[in-house]
Amino acid sequence: MRQFQDALRRGAGDMKSWIAAREVELQRGLQRSEQALDTYRRGVERAAQSAQSALVSKAEQLIETGASRILPRPAARSTAVSKPPSPSTPTRKPASAQPGQAAQGWLQEATAQTAAAARGAQDAFTLGLGDQAYAGLGAVGDVLQGDDFGASYQKRMAQERARDAADAQNFAAARTTGQVLGVGGQVLVTGALLGPWGAALVPAAQGVRIGQTAPLILRETAALAGAGGAAGVIGQAIDDVAHWKVGTPGDYGGAIVGGTLGALAAWRGNVARAGAAAGLTESVAQDTLNGGLNAQSAARARETAAAGATVAGLVGASVAKHMDGLPIKAKGVMGERVSRVRNFVRGHKTGPTKKTAHKLPGGGHTFPDLRTYKNGLPQQLIESKFGRKAHLSPRQIQATIELNNYRVDHSVPRDIGAALGLPISVIFPWDWATTQPQLEPGATAP
Amino acid sequence: MRATLIGVQGVELEVVLAALGLEPIPGAPTGDWVDCDYSCRTFPGGWIVVTSQLNLDLATDLELAASTTDQMAVGCEMYSIPMHSYAHGYRNGQLEWSVTHDPDDEARPLAVEGTLPAIVAELRAKALKAQADEDGVDFAFDVPMQLVAHYTGFVYDEDEATDWVRLRATAARPVRPERPRRNLWWPLLLIGLLFLVLWRWWTIP
């Protein structure tokens, strides 16, 4: 029994020594592999550096020969980079005094800024789903090569998040600009899709002005823009009163910009789009004027655009529906009132309501709805129209051809909807819909 | 422009005017048909045409006028701003047909009801064909006025007569005050703004 136990102990000692010997061999093999990998990596880096040098050399030639008067001197970029580098992004070396290295740094800088802006735009445009889609597609590719989907997806999402964080840290301005542009694109695309759908759902919001309608003159455009700007100021003032504070010049400037642009957009037709444009521009303009765009600017712009579109769209559609259902007489009164407003803005006085016949050179009479006067002299004969499907009669068509002072004013129900919906959307307090805090006055972009 | 045209056949002018509560303005010169709130003139075939820009109501006044004759009475009303027009035809005081043009009703640009005379179908077909050929021109709008012109001879946008008699309402004319205008927009807007401001006060953190 004892002999057997001794033999067993000797066998176990032999096994241990055999295992130790194999471990030593394995470590040596790993070291040799690492050395080989290191050698290979250095070779690849040398090749990449030589290729990059050749590329930069070519770029330098182009820059120096073609655009040397436009591009800044290389030395001027030496103070451009001041933020700490991130481990997950390429380290941006300070530019040296040598032109080649400076141009190389400029190219790398420009490329990195552009890429960060593009990633920011993509994130904003896709509401952050772009990263997930990208990681998911990559993970599917990894699965085809035998990897686990879940692990690969998590790994790639972590990479995307790290890259976004690094962009936010190192290329904050570029990323924020990209996000704002992405939000703008998102609003445009959404408006292009939802605008016609919304109009299809609410027939009262439809209606195309007849071709002979007199276009806005400069005074009318200026009055429209001024009314939009005034609505913006009123909205900001209400916001100030509600918060018991005094808004900054940037707040009021942004409100004027947003209101003005919204009013001009509303004349084009879709009040929901105009509300979105007003909200977007007001938010961006306020942040810009109050110290610069920041990380929350894009999200805030998106939220205010969505709220603006919602309020303006709902109010505008409701009012348009009401106007479309007015009795015939009331529609007549409304059309005449719109023409009177236009006359006032144009600086003309409107004559009495009673209609008189005007003989046409080609025979027959027309009965203009209004006549305008300036300094006591007759100016224009106004044919007012109100309604989605109103057109000119054959006699009125004849008048547009034969009379030089015959003006057609055509307003549609959605005009009245826009005239009420847009100001309400501009005046409306946004805070209920926004989760992003407004940039504090005097703050600067990170 | 809003205008109402009423034509009555086979009856004395005084009878029609009395039914409508109108009388000639003593000493007033004659003029064209839009010179006065109410005007009237006789036409060949025993037709009397009464016009007004603002104050005749086709639904009630045409019925009153039609009740004075055992022949035809026709009338139309036009609203050129929303481009809405309609006409009615009476015989022996009974409504025979109606034609309505509503620009918003694309399926039926000229809705017709009743026992239609041949001229209605003819004018309707002509207008719809012209409208189909020339997009953007409302030929159907004129059909109700063309019907009145067909019967009475009065073409409202070609008439150059200056012997229209100026009329005024008598005390007997039934007063039909228009419904008081319900201008609710401004109160609603003010209430809405007040609500928003109060809401903001309430939700201040």
C-alpha cells in the first residue's frame, strides 16, 4: 500500500513538472508572437507614415500653388487646439513652424471637425438611432464571421458612445453645429412629409391662390415681417412676465428673428411648417445671440420646432376649418376685409362699399368690390376673392386682360388660420414642451 | 359683389313693388341698375325686374313677388367674392326649379332640383364643357344669372340702360334684420392669452 502511494506521488510530481515545462514553452511562444506582431505593426506604421507623407506632400503642393493666398499661414494655427485630447480620438499635435507639418495638421483638423459635425448631424437627424443602426449592422457582419451578436452589438455601441463623448469633448462646436443642421434637416423632411398629409386630413387647410392674384409688394412683405417680429417680441415679453425676469437683448433678438421668419414662411401656405421654422430659428438665434450654441441647443431647437408646429398647426387648422364653414355672406365680408387691410398696408384709401359698374373696353361691365384712392385720385379696382375653390368669372378674366389697374386679391381660409395660428405659436410659452434648459445669458459654448 | 335680381312676368309694376314693400323715390332721376339700393325696370314680354345690391333676400322676396302672378317669376342671387350663385324659378306661385353653384362642391358645380326647363340643361352643359376646357375660369358661376337673362332679357354685366327707376323701402316692407354678428374671436383670443399667462404663473417652479 505504501509502495503504491509513493508511486502515485512520484507520478503526480512528474505531471506537475510536465505542466510547468509546457507553461514555460507557451509563454516563450507568446513572447515570440508578440515580438512578431510588434515588428509587423511597426512595418505597417512606417508604410502608413510614408503614404501619408506622400499624400500630404501632394496636398501641400496643391495648397501652396493654388490656394496659398486664401488659406491661413501655418503658424497661425499654432493656438487653434487647446482642449485636452481623448484616448479614443486621434491626438491633435500642435502645429510646428514647418509648412509641411502645419498643412498636415490643418488637413487632419479639418477632417476631424467635419467628421465630428457629420456624426452630430446624423445623431440629431436620426434622434440617436443612427448609432444603434450602425452598431446593429456591424454586429450582423460580425455574426457572419462567427461572433456573438449581443456581445458584438454591445461592444460596437460602446465604441459609438465613446466616439460621441470624445466628439463632444474635443469638437464641441463642430458637433453642435452638425446637430443643429441635423435638426434643421429633420424638421424640413418631417415638414415635407407631414405638411401634405396634414392638409389632406383637413380640407379647409387646402386651397391654392388663383394665378391672377396680386403678389405682395415690398411694403406688404415688410409689414408681414414686422408683424411676425412684433409677435415674437410680445411672446418674449409674456415669457418675461411669466418668469418675472427681464429677457436679454439676445432673447428679444432671437424672438424677432423667429417671428419674422415664421411670418414670411406662413404666407407660403402651411402654418405648421411656419410654426416649426419659427420655433427652430427662434431657439437657435437666441442661443447664438446669448453666447453661442451649446450641447443642448440642437435638442432644444428640435423641441421648440415640434411645439411650434403642433400649436400653429392645431390653431391654424381649427381656424381655417371655421372660416371655411362660414356662411356665404360672411365669406364675402371676410374677403373684402382682407382687401381693405392690403389697401391700408399699400398706403391706399378704400372707397365706399357700394359697388359701381366699370365699363370694359372689349364690351360689358365688371363690378369691382373695392376702389382705391391716393391723394384723392383713383388708383385700383379691386376684385376680392375668398375661398378654397374661388376662381374668376369669364368677365373678370376679361377685366384682368383689358385693365391695367385691376387687382385681384384672393385669400383662402388657411390664410386666416395662419394669421392667428402663427402668432399664437410664437407667443405660446414653450417651457411645457421643452426639457432642455435655455442657455444662460453670457455663457459660452463648451 | 353681392346682388339680387328678381323678375316677374304678367303683373303690374305697382303690384310687385307693393308686395316687396318698395316704392319709387319721388323726384329721383333714373340711372343704371347699380345706382341705388333698389332699382326696377320693365322689359319686353311683360317682365318687371327689381334689383338690389344689399337688401333683397331671394328666398323670401322672390316668393312674395311670385305670389303676385299666375305666370313666371325667376330670380337669382350672386356673391362674387366666394363665387357662389343660385337661381329659382316659380310658376303660378309655386317653386319649379332651383340651380345652385357652389365652388367648393367639386362633385356638383351646378346642383339642380325640380322640374327643369330645357334651357337649364343647355346652359349647364355649355358651362361645364367650357369649364373643363379652360381650367381656372368659373363659367358655372354665371349660369344662374344667364337663366334670369334668358327669361327677362336683363343681362346684368352687359346692361347699359340708364332708365332704371330708383326705389326705396316703404314702411310696409318687412324688416329682416340680419342676425347680430357674433364676433367671438377677440374675446376667445383674450381668454386664451389670459389662460396661458395664468398657466405659466401656476407652473413657475
